Amino acid sequence: MALLDETGSTPVSSPERAQGRWTQWFGQIPAWGWLLAAFMLCLPLFASNFVIYQIFGWAMILGMIALSLMFLAGYGGMVSLVQMSVAACAGYMVAILGNSAATEISLGWPWWLNIPVAILIAMAFGTISGALAVRTEGIYTIMITLAIASAFFYFTRQNYVIFNGFSGFNSLEPPRLFGVDWRQAVPFYYLTLFWATLSYLAVWYVSRSPFGLALQGIRDNPRRMSALGFNITAHRIAAYTFAAFFAAIAGILLSWLNGQISPGTAGVGPVIDILIIAVVGGLKRPIGPFIGALVYVLLRTFALDVLVSLGLDGQRFQLLIGLGFLLIVFFSPDGLLGLWERWKSHMAKSESGLAPMHDGDA
Amino acid sequence: MIRFYERHPIWSLVILIAVIFLVWLVFSPWPPGFVDVFGRKKIFLNALFNGITLGGLYFLVASGFTLIFGLMRNVNLAHGSLYLLGGYIGYEIADWTGSWLLSFIIAFLAVAAVGVILQVVVFRRMEGEDLRQTLVTIGISIVIADLMLWIWGGDFYQILTPEWLSGPVMLPLVTAVKSSGETVYLKYPTVRLVILLGAVVIGVGMWLLLNRTRIGMLVRAGVDDRDMLSATGVRIQLVFVAVFAFGAGLAGLAGVVGGTFQSLAPGEDTRFLLASLVVVIVGGMGSIPGAALGAVIIGLAEQFGSVYMPTYSVVLTFLIMVLVLAFRPQGLLSMR
């Protein structure tokens, strides 16, 4: 199996790398990329604050956390359920080291100290969980990371000295920088957009870097990669560290979005939700998790109204999400993106009359 | 046993001393200085017995999980939902007919039937696709959880213990000696002892079934090499369906047990799913003795944890899991 099979576009050819690097970079962005960028940048002009803050802001944050899962699962072959806990860990650290309503716990460090330290601690947590999880393979990884995630949940719920137990921390606010109140909808939207784009590009870049290629090689055939002299364990743990980085950023943004963080943020339900988001969007491309997150947030926000307007019981939206997830997993292992691609290849096939090269997965 | 002694003489000595100390702790009245350090003996004994009975319950849930995993490599994350479903069905039957024993049988059969449907409709279609199976079972558990919430609501249910089992039984274990010289014996709920006995009987029965019968031979052969087994002409799909039904039925049975000495409510499904995950990770995937050992360890850790370090009792079980993973990633009693 070719290494780049599942990453989308063509690899960068090395000779032109030195001079035309940036033009090549821009040249690689497809038309839909420009359209999407323009749409996202202009969105606050015509959308209401609710839409950009509660729908798109939330979706981008969840998308970043799901992206870190997608990176590990799609490129590394390790389905880690601990990413939501890593995010929550970063959110907790910002609350503990910075300012919150619980003044007897929060240390009140300035933002330029507490945010980097929070990210570092969350990355350390992600790395340690990864180091435990990579001792096992495949399906065991899911179980072990699920167990670690629930241990984190129970620990934060029981610990009152550091994590303030059941109630968690309230009134978390982003720092006022450059005279902008980042709590407002529009600045917060652009802040999230910036970090979401950055993490998307980072994953996109890393997946083509030597490290990312080695990781995909390890996913496809660990034994051969190990025979070639790659340190499998180190690569896998490094992947966890990298994925923890933007999960941590997303966690901080999430705690600012909600203004609070509590054990429920990383309960078993949300942990599974992140997996659902990533799978529904598709685990093969970094854009998948964002699509999944948008679908999830839209369902979460409007399913109740839709169900009620159809004359059904509004309480059953969890059933709707579960059934939708089941259908997608049942019929399309690659999520919504997989459905879209299959439809596209189907159209191409019927147009040309000739069967093109098939993807291989039916 | 002798081979273990020959290979690890020092460890055997340590284990022997620990066992003797434990027996002494259980059977003799404690000297006063001891009570100051460890608290009253009654609390210790209660935690011990609760831990072992809880371990029995965990064993019932986890053995089905580990059996299904061992044979088919299916990680059935809907196992907790099957547990809760069995509990609710058992409650309805016990409520309707008033027969506690009947509720076990019906719950076992009903949940086993659900297991058959799961195996035929879901798992057979996705053989060998680990991740997809896991994801589908997550979806199923969400759907079942919401359906159960729809039908039974968010209330707590408890299955009533029958007359002949309610009330405590006197055990010949001294908890304390009063100043008047009168000895006090431990009282313990009969139903819990009966359930523990039932779990032990089921465990031993399962071991005999697996190791002494033809069906057990097929299952063991399937665990080792299922392609080879089907090549010899065994209709392996039938074995799969039977094992899946049995494992699911055990979860349903455990639901009735759990509904009797604890309670049934939404959220119990994930709790027991996590418990069985931890149990099989500690004990070793796919191993029935491993599930028994893991269940007792986790049950004891939970109960002793809640007595001696109340805040972190849940964390203690995960700590055990992490330690096992760090030093013996394949589990304590795993073959591989």
C-alpha cells in the first residue's frame, strides 16, 4: 500500500522545493479551500452573534479536539479517546493557574505564563497517556484510553484541593489583549478561526513531513518499519504529544467559550462524542473532523426544535444522534467525506462510461 | 503450583505469609493496638465481604465480555447496555410474577436473544473490522441507552429480594470481644452470600464447560486459531452465535444480580462497561480465570478504597489498571 494513498493530493516534489516553496504551497490549495476561507472570514458580516459564537465557534473547537483524534487514528492507526481529557486538562490548568471564581485555588498568574504552562502540562498528560496506550495495539488502545479518560473524570470530580470537585471552575475569561475584549462574539470567532486553521495546516503539513510519513508507514506495517530502523514506540508517543498540543489549545478555548470547566466537560459522554464527531466526519482527511463537528453542533442545537416541530418527542435527540451515527458507520466506514467521495466517483463513472480506478473500499 | 514454587521461591514465601496474615486477620479477634491503626474489625470484614461479592458481580459481567473478546476478537462496547437491559427486564418480570428466580431465567434468555441478533446482524457482516465493530457497538449502546431511558425513565429501580433470602445470616467469624467476655459474630446479608455462591458456581461451571466438554473444546480451538477450526469442518458461525448469546445472557443475568443488591438507573451501563473493561485489562483479555482474578481485585480495591480512602476509591481501581499496564501489559493471567 502506498504511503500517500489516503492523504489526498500529490506529494511535494523535492527539486523545486527551495525556491518555489511558497508559491507551490499556495498552488496546492484547491478552489474549495479559497472559497471556504473567504466564507469563514466574511461570516461575521452577515451571520448573527449566536451563529458565529455558539455554532461555528463551538464547532471549530470540537473540530480541533476531534482533529487531534483524527491525527492519531487516521495517520497513526491509534484510536485514542483521551484527547477530550487532554483538552479538559488544559482548560483546568488555565483555571487553576490563572483567574477564576474560585479565588482560594486559582493562582492568578499572568496570561503569558499560565497559558503556555497549561499547554505544556496538558501535553505532558497526553504524552504519558500515550506512553501507556502504545504498550498495547489496535482495539486495546480504545479500551485503555477510555479507561484513562474516565479515571481523569472521576479524579477531577473527587479532588477538591486542586480541581475543585464537582462544581469545577466558573467565570473563566480570556485575557484582554491589544484592547480587544476576546469574550465578545466576533473577536472570539476570529481567535478560534485562527487556531483552528493553524491546527488544520499543522496536521496537513506534518502528514507530509518525514515524521508523518513514517507514522503512516508504522500504521500500515509496524514490523517492516521497525526493520527499516524506525523507532516505532518513539514515533507513536511523539504523535500523541503533537496531537495533545492542539487538543490543549482547543481545551483552553472551550473553557473560555463556556466560561467554566467542570468534570462533566470530560465525562464519558463527551469523550465518546469526540469519537463520533471524528468518525462521522471521516478519519482520512483533516477537514473531516470539522465537518463532523459542524453536523454534531447543528444536531445538538436544532434537533430538539426539529423533532418537536415534526410532532415527535423532543427528548429523543440522543436517539437521533445515535441512529445517525450507526447508519453512517454501517454504510460508510469513512464517514460523510467517504459518502461524498463515493458519490463523486459514481458520477465520474457514469459520465465517462468507463470504470475508473477504484479506491478499493466498498 | 509446585512449578511456580520452584521458579519463584521468594515470591511463594511472600504470598504464603500474606495468605496466613489474611487468614489470621479474618478469623482471630484483633488485639487492641491493631484496632487503633486499622479501625474496627467489623468494618474490615464488611469491606472484605462486600469486595468479594462485588467482585462476583463484576465477574459475571466481565466473563461474558472476555469470552466474546477471546473467541471473536469483538470488543462489544454495548456490553454495559446489555447488563442494564437485563436488569430492567428482570425487574419487570419480578414485579409482574413475583418470582425472583424466574426473573433470572427470563433476563438471561431475553438478553441472549438480543445477543444473537447483534451477532447475526452486526458482527457477522463486519468480521475482522475491529474498529468498525467497536464504533457500531458504541452507536448501539447510545441507542439502547436512550430507548431504555424512554421506557423506564430516570428513576432508580431495585429488584426486591424474596422473603427466604432477606435478612442477615450469622457467620462464624468473630468481629469483637465485648468487655463482658461475650463474643460478637459477623452478620451479613444472606442474599449477597447466595449471589456470591451463584457467581462461583457459574464460574466453575464455565470452566468445566470450557475444559471438559466438546463445545468447550471447539471454543478453545476457536480462540487459538479460528481459521484452522473452520477448515476442519466445524460450523464456526454456530459456535460464534452460541458464545455470543451466552456472553450476552450472562450480562443480562448480572443485571438482575446488580438490580438486587444495588440499583438500576441510567448511567449504570457505562459504569459496568468501564468496570468490565478494567477487570479484563487487569486480568488479561480473553481469559476466564483472569476475569475472576481481576474482578476480585477490582471489587476489593473499590470496597477497601471506599472504607479507608473514601475520596479516591474510584481512582484506586484505575491506578491498579495503570500499574498492571505498566508492568504486565497483557494482563495478569493472559496466555500471550
